[in-house]
Amino acid sequence: MRFRLLATDGRARLGLLETPRGVIRTPAFMPVGTAATVKAMMPEAVRASGAEVLLANTYHLMLRPGAERVARLGGLHRFMGWPHPILTDSGGFQVMSLGRLATVTEAGVAFRSHLDGSRHLLTPERSIAIQRLLGADIVMAFDECTRHPATHAEAARSMRLSMRWAERSRAAFLEGGPQGAALFGIQQGALFEDLRRESAERLVAIGFEGYAIGGLAVGEGQQAMFEVLDYAPAQLPPDRPRYLMGVGKPADLIGAVLSGVDMFDCVLPTRSGRTAQAFVAGGTLNLRNARFAEDGAPLEEGCPCPTCARFSRAYLHHLFRAGEILGPMLLTTHNLWHYQQLMAGLRAAIAEGRAHAFARARLAA
């Protein structure tokens, strides 16, 4: 993997992340395909929206259908019909949020599956092995996502455990041999600048192909997140991609790009699409509302997505009120296009030196 920085505008960065399965233009938004599918979408429809990389998840795929089975069937790309880059989350966050009776030790996290109650132990070595079996292009180090709120002492303990796990993740990754994949380390430290700096320094000393900012979007609120983003991206190497995990709403993405972040993932556009919420330039629309029952306008004027090209707000309202599967499909399509159009607009604005003007206009809307 190779990252090329093409232009900057303030702290905002325009780049190319080159992988064996394709080039990712940054800033980039990754649709979430947790269980080897972007819900309600065919892979070619996801690609048509402008997505160049997807996220899948170690925790979910290790439980069902199993990483070994996916490997026997030709790897994750073939399994899910997506020949383009895939990033796999390490599973650490899901273990803590979904695993029953999760117990954290130096070795890793012991937990019961949320599916059937079966016992499992996920360690840095096992997480890396699973991601290798899946065939991910970008592999994430195993970490503990610090719970919010956390005291300085709690955040320090959690961060230092994650840094020890990062060392073990790197060693396990290197033992697996070169397979064209890249490994990203994850910065932790909650809302504390000194802990974030210590985490970044330890990650850089280990050495990774890219760096993620973890432990945000866990309930701290946008203002607190932006306060961390005022310094956290700059603590990471400028010649490597920076990935903000689990973020977020369009306004979050705009602010994070202006802070120097290159990559994002979030379930919001797909989850919202399944619950009748559409993202538009002026905010969001709830298509279940009765006011759309006879609205013959497209979902968003000027949007190039297939949903807006063919269907009215009234039809989308009808689909959701009738419980038709097509409703979530069409609204998810639009939301993914909306996010990818936002990323394309940010990339163009950075290239032309007008990132802040673009951001002001979008946020004013």
C-alpha cells in the first residue's frame, strides 16, 4: 500500500491510497458492510454510488459464517462479490458492546457470543489471523475501545493495554508474511491530549502503514470530539493515511476533514435508509411523515442518484408506510450517494484551495 498526498488546504488533505485492489481517493467514506454485505444494497449499486472501499467486521464474521469458511470459499472479496478494497475492523469495539459478559485481560477479551452464547477468546493474534483469513486489504490492530466517560487513570490504563496489543498485532501481522495487505494502528486516549500524544508516539515507534483515531463517537458529543480533532490528527505521521473510526454525520465529516482526517466509516447512511430517514443538503427528511404523501418532487433536487432520478417523495412515503422492502433499498441508495457526493465535493474543494468556503456553505445549508 502506498499513500500519496496530492494537495493540502489548511489542515485538509487530498490524497491517493493505492492498494493492490484499487486506488482510494481521500478524503474517503467507507460504507459499512459489517456481515459481508452493505444492507439493502447490491455490490454494484454500492460501487455506482462512488464508494471505493468497504468496511467489514472481524467480530461478526468470526461468529457467522466463520473466517475459516470464508477462506475456503475464496476469501471475503469473492464471497461478497466486491473485488475492490476492503478494510476489516478488528472486532475490539464489538466485543465490548455486543459480547455478553466480556472479560478483558492482558491476553485479550473473553466473551460469549451475542448470537448463541458460545464462549470465545479474541486476542491480538487471533484478530489478525481472522483478518488474514478474510483477505482484507487494510487490517486493523486489535484494541480496547475506552468506555466514555473515563477518568484520566482509566483512559491511561486502557490506552496502554491497547498499545501492548498493538505491538502484538504488528508482530502477528509480520509473521503472516507479505500478502499485499496493510496494517493500521489505532490511537486511543479518550479526551486527554497527553494520553493521545503518548499513544501516537508508541504507535509510530512500532510502525504502521496507516493510523486510526479511535475512541471517539462513543457518546462524548460533537464539541468534545472536535476538541480532540484539533490536535489528534497532527500527532500522527503526515505521510500516512489517518482514519477516524465510526464517524459520522455529514457535519462531523466536514469538520474532521478540515482537521486533517482522510478516511471515515459509519452506519448512519445505511441505518437511516432502513428507517425512512434521508440525508439532504438541508439536513434530514423523515419519509414516514404525512406531509410527503402527495409530494411529487424528487427526494433532493439536483441529486444524481437513481432514486432521485426516478422516484418521488410520495412514492417513497408509500413504500415505507406499506412496509415494502424497496423503500429501504431506494433510501439507502440515496444516502450512500449523498455521502459520496459530499466526499467528492470536499476533494474538489481541497484541490482548488476552497475547502473552508465549501464547508461554510454546506454547514450554512
